[in-house]
Amino acid sequence: MDQEWRKCGVCKKSILFNQVYQKCSISTCRKTIFCSVDCWSVHDSVLGHKSAYAEEERAPASDQSDRPRRRVVVSSGGTKEASQDLPMDTLIVVSKLKSYVKAKGDMNTSGDVADEISRFVRILVNEALDNARAEGRKTLMARDFEKIKI
């Protein structure tokens, strides 16, 4: 079995299947592997880990055992187009809205005002999205809102 499993993180030397290699003991570095303790030492001297050591591991025996497992998760609602579940969260920062209303009009703000303003924002954004699509863009820009007649 002379197939390469991965490459050393320092010298880029091939690490073969079923071969011994070194890993860093620091959890955030565990994806990088090293062909020898010397290469791990270079890694450690650059990053300066405290209390780190090289852990000896063995590469998988074959290509099949190391392949990442893909899980495809499908929601019970079906496709996105079929469900049209759009988020209906409040799109307004309520504390900022209340501060503005208090400063501008010296009034309090009812709890349902933010939801109603969010509804207006959704209408404006939908029209602006139509304007961007009409120009063949996939980026929403400020100029898409300027074309909306209020």
C-alpha cells in the first residue's frame, strides 16, 4: 500500500496509509499532522504552545476507512420552493426605535409597532429585490430602494 493518505504540515512529505504520524496535543491544532517529531517541533516552535507534546497516531489502513461521511438532511416540509417558509422575525431594533420616537416626538411606543414596521420593511425589500433582478444582479443595492415610489 504505497498510496498517500495526507501530507506533513511542515515538510509536505507524504504520509502513507497505515503509517505512524504525529499530531499536536493542542485541540485547536489537531487537524494538522506531521511525519515526525522533528516536524512537530518546528510547528511547536512557530506557534509556541504551552505544555504541548506530539501524540503518535496511525493513519487509516485504507482509503475507504478515512472518507468523510456525508449526511444529507432533508426537512420534512419538502423543497424550499414548496414551503416558502420565510423568517417572520422582527427586523427592527426595538430599543433604537423607541429611543428615536421618544427623542423626536416625546412619545412612548406600543409593543406592536416594531412588527408593523417590519412588515413595511419586508414589502420594501421585496420590491427592491425585484428591481435588482430586473437589472440582472444578485446583489441588493441602495439604488434598488431609490426606484421605489412611496
